[in-house]
Amino acid sequence: MNKRYNAQAVVNELMLIVGQRVSDAPNDKQELVASVAAISPVVAGDIHAVLVDSGFYSAAAVHAVEQKPDGTPSGLTVYAAVAKQTHHQTVADLLPQPEPAPLAADAPTKVRMAHRLQTSAGRTLYKLRKQTVEPVFGIIKSVLGFRQFLLRGREKVSLEWLLVCVSYNFKRLFTLKNLAPTR
């Protein structure tokens, strides 16, 4: 039997991979909490917003990420699409949108998440997901040529994914160094 693996990467605003992991889950629905936990402790304190697509959304996962086990806020805010979004824009989408009306304090998590993405701050933040995470996977596939795991077994696949992520980060750091102004 062929086992399938789901490779996850957590990417920061510099397009560096700051957390990675491999699971055998067939989709991302249960992957949000574990992926956030995979963020390197070196950068974890610098992260305040978690931007994920609709595949990662579940009310329980959002609650687990935004609150510590004792019920106090974790300092992280999740911005997740609660439904698939179209890639096509209309002229109306390009016009400034009014801020949505405030929500009731007891609004369900899904309603609060949709509201969060309708605010100007939420829209601005969520746009970053397309500019940070999506290109990383595109570069790993197209530039580095990594399209499938060569090893078998979760432990070996996890090591292979770690090597791919480190290789990507070296490439990205080289690019960032060359973009930096010289003194």
C-alpha cells in the first residue's frame, strides 16, 4: 500500500520557512494547531497573525491556536477563509469597501472569522498569504524541482522535507542578501 504524506511549511513575511512538518492526514483540516506548534521558538514570539486558507479552518483549531490551555489569549490571531474564494475580481472588488458592522460578542467562530476577513486590516493581512506562502511552494516545485518524496516511511519523509525546506531557505537567504543595499 502506498502511503501519502502531507508536507506543511510555515512561512514568514520574508518568505523564509520558519516551521515545517509532515503528516499523513489526507487534508489540512486538522493541521492548523500542529503546524503553528512547529514554528521555531527562535521566531515564535515575533508572530502575531496566522494566515491560512479555507482548508485549514475549523472552529476548534482556531480556538486552540488563539487561546492557551488555561483560557488566556495566546497572542496569535488566525485569519482563515471560511469558504473557498474566487480568484476573479470584479470592478466593485477594486473599490474601497466599507468596514463591516461590529459583531455581537456571542457570534459563532465561523461568523467572527468571516467578519475578520471583511475588515480592511483583515483584507490587507490576508492578501499577504498569496504573496508569501504560495510562491514558496511554487519555487520548491518549479525551481528546486521537488515534486514528490523519494524516501518511504514518515521518519524518512520528514527528514527529506526538512532538507528541502533548509535548501529553500539557503536559496532565499542568498536572494535576500543580494537584495540588501551594500554599505
